[in-house]
Amino acid sequence: MALGDGRTIDFNDLPPAITSGVAAMDQGLDSSGLSATDLEDIERTTIQRVFEQVKGDKALAGKMLGISRATLYRKLKRYNIGAREAFPTSQAL
């Protein structure tokens, strides 16, 4: 979740969990700020991290991310993040 008092979200509005990851990946950003690709990488990483934390619970992941389940489903598909591969169910052999 990012909090800010303006109409746009600034880098300083992002939580430390995200900004520290971006700082580690910093490859010399220019004065214009983050590119669309950078923001997509941050979004993908954040969704993946939350999805793993909730062990694939889409309803809970959507709540934690502050987005609807429909939006979460679209983003999971877009970023190829899936519950079946990451969280296999135990099956009796």
C-alpha cells in the first residue's frame, strides 16, 4: 500500500519494503523518475510477495493489496503468477 497527500504517488510515498528493493535494483535512474517498466516490475514483485504470503488466497491477497478480486485475477494472468505452480496441494499417492 502506498500513501500520499497528492494526486500522484511519489517514490517517497512507497513503503520501505518496496523502496529498499528498488534501491537495490537501482541502475542509474534519470531525473524523470521511474519508467513504466520499473513500475511494472515493482507491481509484479509486490503482487508475487503478497500472493506467496497468503499462500495463494486470492480474496485475502486482493484485500491486502487494496484491489478487487477481478483486478487481482487480471494482474495474476498478466504477470503469469499462478497458485497451482507455487502452492501445490498435497495429494495422497
